[in-house]
Amino acid sequence: MVLSDIDKQILESYKTMVDGLANYLGPSSEVVLHSLEDYNRSVVKIANGHHTGRKIGAPITDIALKMLSEIKNSDDKICKTYYTRSKTGNSLKSNTTAIYGENGRIIGLLCMNLNLDTSFGEFIKSFFPSKDQNMQNNNENNEIFANSTSELVLSALDNIVTEVNNDSFVSSINKNKEIIKRLYDKGIFNIKDSPNLVADYLKISKNTVYLHLRNYSK
């Protein structure tokens, strides 16, 4: 298969997903990105390749080819989950997901292999925070899962206002300035109309909000 420049850009964009999924799923999972341009060297990105002993430049597998055929002939044409074994005999729960490129062609495969022979203790350990991460989480707000951007801004505002009001080092005259700074540091002002929402919430002018923002962005 000859890939277009757009196809190659699409596959390139998936390389960061390989690292992201491997980091999220933990060391018991292998994540592989295949390009269908050259079956002899189809692996273009791999994380935790020790589970199957593969590296970048490894060929496509027979099972991957079978899954590719089944995906093409399926109704959803997206992915297939199945069970197999590595060459060392480890049981694997695997998933092959099609990557579509220009003109609706399948140009690559994103494959995940979970080593089912990993001890439960080792497997579950990767899903819990370390001591350092626990300390970090205790010093940060919980993530806001909002249904709208305005809800996100107002929820963040509620949290920041509570923080600032409980901070004895922030004087009364500087509270609004500090609230806007902390919202700026969290990236809240990247959201459209957030300055207006903040101004209304704090009962100050929009120009005052923008004045503080100009100082922080220098």
C-alpha cells in the first residue's frame, strides 16, 4: 500500500497515543502502532514491547492480518477484541483497532495486548497513585467534569474563591487579583467568554479583568 502525505500525518499523530495508552494502562500492557505501508516492517511505534519481544521495524503478525480482514468485513468496521498467546506462552487479551486515512482506507492498526499472566498485585499496583502522587493530589482540586464551558468556569471560580478566602497570606484588597491570577495559571481564560463570567461573578468590570490578564501575560 502506498500512503499519501495525509495518511502518514495521521499515523504520525497516533504515536503519542501509544505512549499515552501505555502510561495509562501500566507496564502489563503492550501497545503497538502498525503501518500497512510495508507488512515486513509494519511496527512503527511500540511501548512495553518486552511482552512479545518486538521492536520498531518488526513485521505484522498473522493474527493482526486476520483481524484486519474481519474488521473490513464487519458491520462497525472499527475493532476486534480477542485472546491469544505470546511466543513465551503468556496469555494475552488483545484488541486491534483500525486507523482510517484518506479516502476511507484502513492505513494502520492500533493494537493492545494485556498480559493476563501478570500477577494481580503487580497489575493493580499500576492503577493506584504512588506516595508522591498522593501528596500531589492532596494539594490540588479534584478535576471538574462539567456539562458546559460556563459551568466549568463557574465551578473553577468557586474552588479558587474558596482557596483564596482561606489563604491568610492574601490581603482583602488583593483577593480579586489573586483569584484572577490562579484562574490564569489554570488556563481558564483560554475558554471563550470566561473574562465576562469572571467579571460578573466577582462584581468587577471586564476591563479590570483584562488589565490583570495583560500583566500576567507579559
